[in-house]
Amino acid sequence: MITVPGTFTAGIDGAARQRLGWPLRPADPHGTGMGSAEDLDVLAVNNDNTFALRLTVDADTYADAEREARRLADTALREAGLDADDVPLGPAAVTGIDSEIA
């Protein structure tokens, strides 16, 4: 799981949240054992309009996973009609690994 933090500098309404959620559905953490156990939502918005996107991606390295999560986040924001200048993103970080390797 990769977490991409950011800020909705102009705020976000319910309709925009829903539009943002649709392009991220394939990356929803509920599709992993970890996400199901922790009941993690793909988008968590705080009272101060900061947010965290929690995404699942398949990648061979941490750097590849962080890059893919950032690409997914950028694409979802554009598809939701949110301006990149109004929604700055922080650095993506690996926050969990769901692996079949024991």
C-alpha cells in the first residue's frame, strides 16, 4: 500500500470526492488483506482539507510503487476535474506491503 498525501487548497465537496473515488477504485486498499483488516478507505480527508490517498499498486521496487501511486493520484485528480495547482501532493510513501511471500 502506498499513501499519497496532499491538500485541497480550495476545499472539496461531496460530488468532487465521488468523482475522485471512481478512477481510484482499482487501487482501493479494500482489495488487499491489509486494507480489509484495517478498514482503510482510498481517500481520507481531514478537517483542515489535508488528505491521504491510500492506494494499492503492483511493483517490483519501492521506487516503482511510489512512482505508480503518484501517477494514479495525478490521473484521478485530473479525471475528477480538480486542478493540480489547487491540490498539491506530497511525496508518496510505502505504508504497507501485502505479499504472498512468507
